[in-house]
Amino acid sequence: MKKKVDEVKIHEMYYEQILKEVKNDPYAQSLGIQMTKFEAGFAEAMLEVQSHMVNAYGTVHGAVIYALADHAFSLACNAYGKTSLGLSTTIQFIESAKPGDKLVARATELKRNYRTGFYRIDILHEQNLIATMEAVSYRKDHYFIELDDLV
């Protein structure tokens, strides 16, 4: 029988290594997305909307909101050092945002097992919920950090 791995312990023991890997996201960096919280099963990212991020109606393009939500999702599902990929997402846009707005995406892990993880990502402007995303991750057998034999 295989020994069960304590992934919260992995997150705590290897926090700096995991953080270094997950924050190295060129696409998020190109948009100006900043990680503001990174915990086991929870992540938060922030984006200040620029004038070039709008659609023809002058409101934030849905793709920008999605990118922010997807980045927070990626941070949360990879927080244990195990390679995790987005399998499925569904986003609902509730309100619009405009240039100058600071958007925050909060990804919360709802459930995680050996192969999949389930997440809810809320995207807010101030305290207003502007979008919400449900996401499922596929968890590979591979850890993207070097683990000691103790784990």
C-alpha cells in the first residue's frame, strides 16, 4: 500500500521553491498581474486595468478578466508542488469593469484528490463581485520541485 503524502506539509516545507516556480508566469507578468496571496489551496492575484485592456464598448475585455481568474486558479492548484493543469473552466460575467479599476481574483480550493482538484474563483472590484469561475484541475504524477526522501 502506498503511503499517503501530506501535501500541506509539502507546501509548508517547500514554500519558497514552489513560490519561485509558480510566480514565473510570463503571460501574467505581461498583463501586469501580481500575486498578492499564496497559501495551500488558496491564492489571490491583482490587476490594475489599463486603457488597452478594453473592448469596443470601453469596458474590460472578458479575456482579461478570464486571464486574471485563470492565473489565480493556476497558483492555487499548483500550491503543493505537484504539476496541475486546467482541465475545465466555466466563467460567468456579472458586472463590467473599466480602466483604472483594480481587480482581485481569489481562488479557493473546494476539494482535491489524487487526480483532480475543484476550485471557485471570485473576481472582484472593491467589494463587488464582477465575475465568478468554476475550475477543475488535472493533477499529474509529477512534482515540479525536488522533494526529499522524507516526504
